[in-house]
Amino acid sequence: MAKSVPMEAMPVRAEERTWRTNVETPAGQPWSIQFYRETVHYDGSDNIVTVAPSMAPVNRQLDAVADEQVILEDGTEITVAQVIEALSLFADNWPVETVPPPPMPEPQKE
């Protein structure tokens, strides 16, 4: 069954962007990176009308793309391997998030 929903604004522009990135670096296993894309539709005032995320990843094994380079805005050339190394260094410096225990239930009154 479907429901019709009126649209208040019509999209005039679409942008495809990465909304999620996974970097997997298991010990003794091949490293990999996955990107998940989404399409964002904007109206004439540049307001978001809809967001359509894709759950299909773009997957690459690190050994196949480690030497691929991009040039950053400031002119710095960087490889995929350098990005992974930098992320790993950040992660090693960040503390593990502590999850507070759930609140104790109130004693029941009799």
C-alpha cells in the first residue's frame, strides 16, 4: 500500500556525497575501506528537500589503492595509505568512550 505525500518544494539541484566511511584494519587480514553515498536534493533556496542514502558500499582493498593520490586544497599531495595512517594515529590518541551505566531503578513502594 502506498501513501501520497504532497511536496512543498520541488528539487532543482542534486548533490551526490559520501555520508559514511568505514575503515577496517584487522590484524593479520587485508585492510579495506568502504564509502556509502547519498543523493541530496535542494530547492531553489538551497534548502534540503530530500536525502536518499544508499546502503550499497563502494569497497576497496587498501593494497589495491594505497598509492592513489589526491591534492588537498592547500596543494598537499596525500595518498590513501597516508590517510589511513593518520586516522589510525588519531584513533590511538583518543580515549575509549565510556558508556555510563544505566540508572538504578527506584525502590518500589509497598
